[in-house]
Amino acid sequence: MKAGQPVPWAEVCLEGPNAQHAITRADGTFSISGLVPGPYALNATLPGWSAKTSVDLRDGGQSVTVKLAPERMSKALVTSG
């Protein structure tokens, strides 16, 4: 995936007054309807990539652009039996 390109098949989660989630389409867009106005935390993830932002939704349609960034790998210790 190159910088600035749409991200297909990412999971988008909204946490807030009525939490919901969606998967982005092939063109990187998504739509969630039935949200009540208020503050939401928006998390978008795709293996190896993530984004977090806050959104304050008002009445009526609203468009939000989210840029994904590479996730930092955490160190893990793996052992076998």
C-alpha cells in the first residue's frame, strides 16, 4: 500500500453514543447510518496499519477522512513446548 492511496477492506469502529462498525469498500470508502449526534472515537485498522481520531458528529450527513499509518510492532517472546 502506498501513501495517500485509499485503503480497501479496513475495519472502521465508532465508539460513542451508539457504537457501530463497518468495513471499507474496494475504493476505501465506508458509510455508517443511524448515528446520533455526539462525540465518537473512530478507529480504523487493517493488518499492519491503524488510525485513531475523534469525531464530533452533528445532525445531517458528515464526511470524515482518516489516514492510516503503519503500526508499531511490539516485542513478543515466543517459546515452544
